[in-house]
Amino acid sequence: MIYKTNTCALYGIEGHVIEVETDLSNGLPGFDIVGLPDAAVRESRERVRAAIKNSGFLFPQKRITVNLAPADIRKEGSIFDLAIASGILRASMYISNEALEGFAFLGELSLNGSVKGIKGVLPMCLSLKEKGLRKLILARDNADEAALVNGMEIYPIESITDMVDFLNGNRSIAPHKVDLEAILRSDSAETYDFAEVRGQNTAKRALEIAAAGAHNILMLGPPGSGKTMLARRLPSILPDMTFEESLEVTKIYSIAGLLKDRLYLVTRRPFRAPHHTMSARSLIGGGRLPHPGEVSLAHYGVLFLDEMPEFHKNVLEVLRQPLEDECVTISRVGGTITYPAKIMLICSINPCPCGYYGDESGRCNCSPNQIKSYLGRISGPLMDRIDLHIEVPSVSFNDLSCSPKEESSAAMKKRINRARQLQLERYENEGIFFNSQLKPRHMTAYCSIGKKEKELLKNAFDRFNLSARAYNRILKVARTIADLEESERVGIDHIAEAIQYRSLDSKYIL
């Protein structure tokens, strides 16, 4: 007789329900696992055997065959241990068949029979719910994360013995619950505030525009001008994440194994600042069975590339597709995986290798060829995908020494929230949420300009030798500036301000 239990496998950020079929037959004792398992799954045989024996149960001396169906989905990791053990225990009559009805099992087994936590519980729990499996037994370490899914009955256990006793009615385990409202109210993470930044009013204005329209931004300036300080404060003015956004980001972090210290729901917009020595795979994601990279970990948040020219050029170039498509598509022989990547890209660069070209101090000794070679590490197509280019000069002594009250992040955030709300209302039938997502087909309807505005834009187009992509991005930025002023029409002042955020193309890049 074949005994069936249920578990789940991960593919990208989605889960696939896996049926674990267990067959015990007469013959020479053996233990085989089929259904396209990887090495970690095949090693489950020894973990399950030892866990069952050390929990006080007799391991069957029969021919054991475990099938993980469907067989065309690659299975990896130790997440199937508990489901396999439950099937064997049912086949050995330690658990009744009726007790297993409607349950799914997730967890890695220790040799002593205890159940360990695993990665990716949240997306797997969501998939189980979609398939009608509403009762889940898993490790206590994963209970809080799984309980985020409304409508699921989560039963945390410490060991195989706990599971057997519970299923046989000899032990009572209440469904685990979490206070979701308390989680959403909690705000223990370190905060940064623009009120701490002295001077740099132009940069603050540009960052406000970037936040209002979800635009990418590049900051150019000498070392110590405050580029990193400004970048780290960008999340503080972004709109709060919705619960749906938090859940989607948490799925990615769960898969990556980055949910630690009871931070089982990501409630703040991510801020990722990878080191310039990273590989393209680390940035974009990859591997034999691809895992999310920094671009996806910054989903609904900010990806900050400090000292951008120091990154390998091939690493930077892989950003082109995610910036356009808002997702990462990774193809392997076994299939194609797509990870979301709705990010705001913020970059900082020095104007030259020493960092002081154009600075009033006159400290730069770099030759024109050195400067050209340094800035040439950033390709034109990649620069075109960055909406705002701003110069961040050195901060003067007067700005640092005087103590005027700088505008807080909270005040800036109010204006940004209002601008975002206008965009949501404007594009409610278009399937987009903010101005940076506008496609060329939307320009005529939402970014129409008059004769004077067209003339000004034409002059800028010719003077700076702009591309068609840059032309569209100027219009998008101008639309955002108009939204911050709650203006229905894109006027000449809005166009003029948007154009100035492309002036670095001429001064430094071209």
C-alpha cells in the first residue's frame, strides 16, 4: 500500500506542492528516494533513518521507496525530511492515515529527531494555502513566519515525537498566531533623517523628486561631500510599504535566509549597498538553481552603488534589463526563474580617480585621459537609464558651522506621499503606479507640453546630444516636478528644472 503526505518545493519565489509517496515492500532492506532529488535530498535517507531510530521508533527493515511527485520539478535542500519521516512512520503504523489528512509538513531533521528551521517558509506556505492545504506542521523556529499567512493553521513542533503524539491525539498543540498589527506598528530599526544633513539643498531637492516619481538618480561629487549620507536617508522619505509589498519582500528575504532575530516580516523599504568587488551573479542572482541577488533583495526599496566606476563594467551592464523590465529573468537548462526587481537605483561617483576634478581646492592632478577612462567605465546606455544626474559639491564651512533647522524627512515625506497619491489616481486604469513606469505610449496623454516647452526641450536635446530614452526621462521627471507642485499641466519651469538634471552628460560624461 502507498501512503501519501504533502510538502512543498521552491522554484524562484513560488512554491510547488509536492506529494510524498511512500511504499514499503518485502525484500532486501533498502531506502531509495526518486523524483529528481539533488544530493541534499538523497542525504535525507540517513537523517530520516537516524532521527526515527533515536526518537524511540523502529525503523522498518523493508524495501522503502519514496517518490517526490511531480518528478519533473527539481528538488533541493533538506525541507523534505519531515514529510518523508511522516510517510515512513505512517507506513509503519505509528500514525493513523486519517490523522495525516489535510496536513503538510516542512522541516529539516536532526539526527536526534529534533526539527530544524528552513528557508523559504513564507512562499511555500502561501502556495500550500492556494492548493487547499490549510494545516501545516513545521519547526518552531519557522512558526512566526508561517503564521503571517492568514487562513493557515500552523502547528509548531520541536521533534518527531511531538508530531506523532499530536497526530495521534496524545498531545495538544494550539495553532500558532502572531499579532500582525503589533508587527506593523513596531519600528525598531535605525532611522536616518534629512534634518541631519547640512546644506546640499540642491541634492535634497533632487532626491525628493526621485522619491516622488521613483526615479533613478546619480550623484557626482568629491569625497566627503555627503553622497553616501544623502543616499542612506532616501528610504526615510519613501512612502510606507503596504502589507502586500511587505509580504512580497519578505518572501524574497525568506528564500535568501535573511530573516533573523524575529524580523520575520520586512516592514521597512530595503536599502542594499553591495561592495564594488561583487560579482554579476551576486548582483543579479544566479547559481545552478538561481537564488535572488542584490537587485531582488532591494525590491520595493533602494539599491545604492557607491563609487560606481569601481564596479566591474560587466557587473554594471547586467543592470540594464532589470532597470527596464523591473524584474530579473534567469534561464537555466532546467527552466527559467523570474525574480521581481522594482527598485530605485542611486549611484555615487567621483568626477575623477582622485575625486577632486572641478573642486575649488584645485587638488586634482588627473590627466584628461585618466578622467575620460575613469568615467568611461559607465556606459552611455546605462547612464540613459538613470533619470536624474546631480552634482554634489563640497560642503562649505558656513553650512557646517551654522545651525539652522534643516527640513526633516517627515516634512519631505508628506509632499512625496501627496505626489504619489496623484499618480495612483491618474494611472489607476493603466496598471502603473508612478511616473518612472510611464511607457512611450503614455507620453502624449500624461506628459503633453506646449509650444514653449517643446522649444526649450529641443534646444536641450541638440545641445546635450540626448538620446530618445533621455528625452522621455526628462518628460517623466518634469511630470513628477509638476506633481510635487500639484500642477495638472507640465509647464516650462518644470521642463527647465528637469533638463538641469541631465547637464552632467555634457560636463563630465560626454
